[in-house]
Amino acid sequence: MLYPELERCIEIVKKLRHPQNGCPWDLKQTHQTLLKYLIEESYEFIEACEKSDKKLMEEELGDVLFQVLLHGTMGEETKSFNLESCAKVLADKLIRRHPHVFNPDGKSLTPEQVVENWGKIKEQEKGMVKKYSIDEKSLQAPALESAYKIGIKSTTVNFDWNNHLEVISKVEEEWQEVKEELPPTGHFNKTRVKEEIGDLLFSVAQLARHLDLNPEECLRDANKKFINRFQKVEDLVKKDGKTLTETSQSELENYWGKVKKYEP
């Protein structure tokens, strides 16, 4: 099985990282400095998927692949790992964690059973002895998604609210604590406010969960809605022969109201 374009990409990345003739920017990068780009490119691929734009998905997945190739090439430079060793580790892992495919016993599994088996096999592989029911692994995701996962795990050990009405009370309580840290004088303790806003966001994430909603998806949709509305506001401003910087805040609010009024 040949992948000539993939091999060409690998050689291009190696050339970018060549100590004498490579690209100064690429040579400057480390695994740590590249992390933000891996995250950005992954989110751009997610956006392309949400648009169901296959051509854009192809391009953005290529950008994700570039980040993978960079990390693999850098690992090869330090003789710590390379793309081939990463592929071997992945292939072996996939076979071990899919015994129902590679070592079938005739039993058919549901998707839920596959996930359950995956977790058990993973624990066996790593010799994992869980000290706590909820540990730092729950933090390996964007913050809102982490809050959602922490809530799900807390439910399994019977540490949760009974219904969404109880969570609403908690959200109101946390909001009140935020307000208490923001006196009318305008002087406030930034550390305390940060903590209270964090508590508020965490409780809102749990409210979403109790309503069978993913808070990360809720916020992404809200972000997209804001951008869409603001672009319409900007279109109206330009139609009136003005720019955003020339338009007062109260005028922008009026434009915003018009956009909301005529939304379907």
C-alpha cells in the first residue's frame, strides 16, 4: 500500500526542519510552542465538519496532519520517537482494544459495550489503580467540556443534584456571590472575582448537563449566533454609509435590536 503524497509531505517537513537550509520559524518551534497550533487547527477542522464542507474538511485535516508530522519529525531529531514508532504504538493499541474485531468470539457488541470494554482494557494495559473516582484526567479537555465530564462522573458516585430546579438554585447562589464581590465603588479583588466566576460557569455547565445539553456545544452555538448577528449589524452600518468606529454604542444597540427583530 503506497501513499506517495504522504511520503512527500514527510520529506517537506524534514526539509523545513533542516538545521542549515530549513525555515527559521519551523526550526524555532518546540513541542510546547506548537501546542496552540494543534488546538487551533483541530477547532478549524471541527468548524469545517459542522459546515459539512468536505473540501474545507480535507484542507483543515491536512493542517492537523502538518502538526502531527512536525511533532513526529521533532521526535525523530532527538531520537525519542518517530512517525513510524507512533504508528506502531497506535496500530498495536487499536488491535488490543478491539478484540471483538481482531479476535472475535462470535458475540456482537453494542457501541456502549465497546466503550465499556475499551475503558477496562485501557486500565489493564496501564495497570491503572484509581485512587480517586474523579481525577485530573477529567481536565484533559476544554474547560466547559471538563466541567461537563466532571459532572457526569460525580453522578456515578451519587454526588449530584436531584433535578435541574436544584441546579438553578445553585446557579442563582453563585451569581449572587459574584455580585457580592463587585461592590458599587468599582474596586474589587480580582482573584476572588475570578474564583466566583469560575464557580458560576461550573454550575451553569451542570445546569446544561441536567437538561441533557452539552455546555461546550451551547457556548459554540452562542458564539456563532453572536458573530452572525454582528455581521448583519455591520452590514446595516455600512449600508448607511458609516463605519463601526464612527457609530456610537447606542446606535449599535439599535442596529442590534433591528437584527434580532427580523430574525426567523
